[in-house]
Amino acid sequence: MMKATGASTQRLVGGVALLAALCLVPVLLWVATVPMTNRFGDWTVALASISVMCGLAGASAFALNLILGARLRSIQSFLGGLDNLYRVHRANGRIAFLLLLAHALLMGVSRATVSFRSGLALFTPSAGWTIFLGVIALTAMTVAIILTLYAKLGHEMFVYVQRAFGFIFLIGALHVFLTPGTKAVSRPLTVYLGSLAGLGILAWGYRSLFGDLLVRRHSYLVKEVRELDPSVVEITMTPRNGPLEFTPGQFLFVTFYSSEFNAQFHPFTVRSEGEAGIIALRPGEVTSQFHPFSITSTPGDRELRVVVKAVGDYTRALHRLNKGASARIEGPYGRFSYLNTTTNTQVWIAGGIGITPFLSMARSLDSSGYDIDLYYAFKDADQAYFLDELSRLAEHNQTMRLLAFPENEMGFITADAVERTSGDLGHKDILICGPPAMIESLRSQLLAKGVPAERIHSEEFGFGGR
């Protein structure tokens, strides 16, 4: 995803400030109902009060994360793009979890100051089913976050885990609104929490439950599937209606419908491996799942092209995608483009399959005053996808210079190597796309050379086989 820069950074900061304020509102409404001396009279009451404040802020942050997860265009625009939205979504989700965890632990400690057994009982069914609903929700949230952060999930299972957060929120909301005391002290607090929770549930339903009906998508047909090597294919699609409008460098979410393609996927399989039996459960692979891919065609083309590298079962199966298969497309998304920079003097750095967004940009270039150096780093000649085409484009378009960087001969690309060829980098916009490790390494090197952070733009290829 493209890092926030310039005006995008300002929107990001403003969006984060607004989210923080929305999470603080219920805390302030609750605090205003009773004198503070009554909230912190002794350790037991003080711990319980801090616990309630954490719970109110955490529940609000959780609801806001469901709203962010709906990927509404108005919110994307407010935050400065989908890339910023994802960053805020990840950070806000972790904050929500920590606040809710603190709520549970502090309430347990508060009870334990009276009786240790009472503190432990708070986490068992003996505390009452309305309180135990909160324990169930927090436990499920913990498991989902551990799976998201630390388990090596396939894209399909990752999506299902993300969808589960909506059900977890519903359980937690029941705990919030059925537990007596907190809301009873303030009608505005009850209305606020109810409104925020309702919006969160509606947003989750819009994206996760009824996305096929409510989210605007485009219909395409697969025209050609061209194998570039055993792990990479280029898919060409034609629109059923009008072509998609996009900016060079953007990406989209795609799902394919094909009998030959789907025949490989089974929700439950058993295979033998040595003397052991391997059981595979892959429910997401037999339903429509949208995967993100960069667009490689140009805005003037009626046909839409994407290049896919196999990184999981779904993307490996795209080699079997047949001509005439249906495709549904959502997008476009992203601001990673040479058109969204402040200068026409630019350096593009691609690593491996990270060349894909630059393909659309290079194919779209004209002679309108740009001065671009494109560095293409690849492991060896066998993985230099589209190198011949890019060479021809550079020969016929004097605005772009192509610099091939085979790692087996020249090692990893560095900021020093770029500076030796392209000269002073401080006044150029630098666009980087490739593996996260390459991006972070180059970013650190460029910053050390004094390149302003707002001139470094990057697109990270992560989950989902972009």
C-alpha cells in the first residue's frame, strides 16, 4: 500500500484525531454524570471506574473498526486513500483489543481487592450470563487477533477470520447493553453507544454479509490467460458493459467464476502423506473471495489486464482459469501513481512482481515533460517479466530510462546505486513497489541520504497475492 504523503498525511492525522475524539465522547459522557470524588473514593471503586472508561472507549473503537472495514469511499477519501484506511484500521483494531482487555482485567482486579475468589468468579458463568457474554466476546477476539497476526493463514481463511469480528462485536454489544449500571446513569451515553454500535453492525453487514448485493462491482469475461512462467500468469479480461475507469498504478479486487477453476477447490479434503493423513479445511476457497491485483493495462484500453504471482492455493489455481470465465471486479483503489506526485522528475524502483503497477504507468507515459528512471530489480533473467516490452517502451519514449538490476549479478539494489546513476535524489519523487523488506530497506537508506519522507512513495505487496 502506498505510504501517506503530503496532503494524504494531513488527512490521516485529521482522521486519527477524529477517531480518538469519537472514542473519548462516551468516556466524557459517563464521567460527567457523577462527581469524580465518587469515582475514585478507594482502590476498589477507582479500578472499577478506570475499567469502565477503558470498556467504553474500547467498545467505541471496535464499532469504528467495523465502519472502517466497510471500505466506504467517503471514508477512504476523508482519510486520504485506502492505504491510509488500512493503516488506521489495523492500529485502531489493536487499540480496541487492548482497551477491552484492560477493561476485563481491571474489573477483575477491582473485585479481587474485596475477595480474590470474587475476582476469579467474574470470568466464569457464575457471574451471570450478561457478564459472561463479555468474557466470551473477549476470548473470541483474542483468538481472532492471534490468528490474524501470528498464524500463516491463507487469504480465504484470513477473510473469514476478519468477518468473524462482526459476530464477536454482536456478542460484546449484548454484554454492553444488557449489563446494568453504566448506561442507566446517562441517556445521552446510551443513545451514543447505541448509534455507534448500530452503524458498526450496518457497515459490517454491508461489506461482509450483503456485499454481493450492495457493493458496486463490474462484470468482465476472461479473454486470455497467458502463462509467463509456472508461477506467474497474465489475465486479460473484457467488460460486459463499459470499461473500468482508473488511474495508472491503481489496483482492484477480483473474483473469478469458472467450473474448471472451482473444480480444484473442496471445502474438506483428506490426503495421505507418508503414513499420516492430512486433513485440509478450506471453506473460503469454494465461495466468492475477492483478491487484490494491480492493473497493468492503460486507461485507454477497453481490455483490462492483471498479472498474478502464485503465493497461495487460489493464485496458483489461476493457471487453470479458462477463457470465457466470469469475473467480478471491485475498484479501482489506491493512489500509487506517477500522476499523484509533486514533481515530474521521478525514480521508479520495482522489485520482482512489484513491476506490475509500473507496467500500467510505463504504458501510459507520453512525452509531456516527465523525466523518469525505472529500476527493475529481479533475481535472474528468467524472472525479468516484461523486460523486453519495457525496453521497447524506453526506446520509443525519451521520458523514461530503464535500468535492469539482476540480483544474481549485481546484488540487492541500494540507494547508493540509484544515486550513482540518477544523481541527487533530494528533489525527485521516488516510487517503490516490491517485497516489504526491500521497501523498508530502501526507505531507510533514502531517508539517511536526506530524501524527504513526503517524496518517498511505496506500494507493498502483502496478503492476497497482489
